[in-house]
Amino acid sequence: MKLTRAVAGDALVLEGIRIPDPEEGGRREIDMVIATKDEILFVEQKHWSGSFTITSEGRFFQRRKNGGTLMHKDIVAWTCRKGDLLCDLHESRTDSSSPPSKVVLVFSNKNLEWDPLPDEVPAEAYDEMGFINMVEKMNKSAPDELLKETLLGFGTWDTIHLNGGRTLHGDILEYPYERRDCSIKHTGFLGLITGPRSSLTTGEIVTDQSGPLVAVVGEDEARIIPFAHISKIEFSNPRAEWG
């Protein structure tokens, strides 16, 4: 869903926001929130392979290409609940109601075989390009300031863009410089003569294999990712008291 921001106009697009869950404790993550003056979209992305069907209980039954199967939870109801948590928190914080909301599922694997969702499922579903086309056609007006303030007050993951296009999300536990978003340029073939060199847009020059210590989502242990492997770093939003 990398192209979403490019077509989102004045809408507020946030990825990986983490919402406190007063009922069950801990935090719940929403893959993407798109907020406008008129509506708010709660987006759940799945990169499944194979095919899936939906059971009578609303659960998603996946058949993988390798012959294996997985029974997933009702991801529509689960995403709805996370959206309700967000809207309830906004309303209790501001005494102002949220705009109408909807759940959107994005199945980003081109090789996934799936049928349109049944009419009784309270969500919309798209492949990745279908989702981008839908966003392009939205009324992309900016959300009101109170909703924007609420959304920006939730914590997000730090994001590291690697050379080659892969993106990692997690918490940057240790960072050798002031924590500011930056892009990084590398010497490339010239480095064969002058030695490897990574230049951060924040002014620092790195000539070794140092880098941030990152607890990457889905990995058991934190690890150092050398600046030489990174093209861009985006730090998470600072969390407000309600986040």
C-alpha cells in the first residue's frame, strides 16, 4: 500500500497506529487509518497466498499453495472492534463524535484467489491496485482538527526502508544521533575506490557498519541494522497522554 499517500490528497493517512485497549489490556494495531472530513477508513492488509473462503461464523479459512490450511479469526469483526476503540476514545476525549467509519480489507498478494465478500459481511475488500483506485476516487478532504489531534496522539511503529524497497516496522531502541527522519545516500561503485560511505540528510556521515538497534515486528530479538543497508528512516509519532 505504498502508493496510498501519493493519491490521498488532504486526507490523513497513518500506518501501524497502536491503540490502548482498556477492556483486554495492551494495545491493538490498525494497519492503516485514512481519515477525511466525511469518513474514516480502518484498513486491514493481508498478504495471504493460495485461496480463502468465509465460514458461517465469519472466520476466514485459508488454503495455502503448499496444501496447508489455516483458520483465521473473523478479521472483519476484529478490525471493527479496533475501530470502535479508536472512535470511543476520540469521543470521550473531545465530546465530539467521529465521522462514519468502515472496514476495508486489502489482499495484496496478486496470486491469492478469492471471491467478492458476501453482502452480509460489513466490509469492503480490494486487491492492492483496486484499493489505490478506490482511494483516488474518495472525497479526500482533511479531517477536522480534533480528530486529527486524536489520531496523531497514538503511537506508531518506527519505519526503516531498506535498499531495494523492503520496509521494516518496529521500535528503534538505540540510535547514535538525534532522532530525526532522514534519507540516506550511499557511495555505490565509487565506494570501491574511496571506501563505503553513507550520508544522512541530517548531516551525519557513516563509514562503518554501525546502525540503529531495532526490535523488528515479528522477530524474537533486536538487531543492529547498518546504515549502509538503509535508504530512509521514519520515526514514530510521539505518543500523547491518551495514546
